[in-house]
Amino acid sequence: MADPDEPPRPRDYALESELESLRKQEKEGHATPKEQRRAEQLEHRLQVDEHGEEVRERREDDRELDREDAEERHRHRH
């Protein structure tokens, strides 16, 4: 999972800002169907980005554990 204390990436910030603006328009009743679709696309993209970050972090953690295991096995052999 992404660290909540870590600042969002600039791309995420831009997407979230645009999404917030579109949601505001929708709430006020000014959103067009095209803007509503765009908001849905942005929400999806942010979710995909978040999931991708979680997968990358899990893989990095797994690689680190594999390295530690290999070092431990190496120490026991010698």
C-alpha cells in the first residue's frame, strides 16, 4: 500500500485536481456527459495507479526478503 505520509506524485496531484473540479461541476449540476465520463476515467486511472504502486511495493519487499534468505543460507553453508 502507498505510504499515506508520502506526498502524491505530481501526475496524481494533477489528476486529483482535475477530478475534484469535475466533481464540483457535477455537484452544481453543470457537468456535461463528456465531463462525467472524464471524471469516471480519472477515478479509474487513479485506482489503477494506486494498485500498480501497491504491486511494485510488494515485489520490492519480496525481492528484499529473497535477498535476506539467500544471505542467511549462504552464512549457514560457510
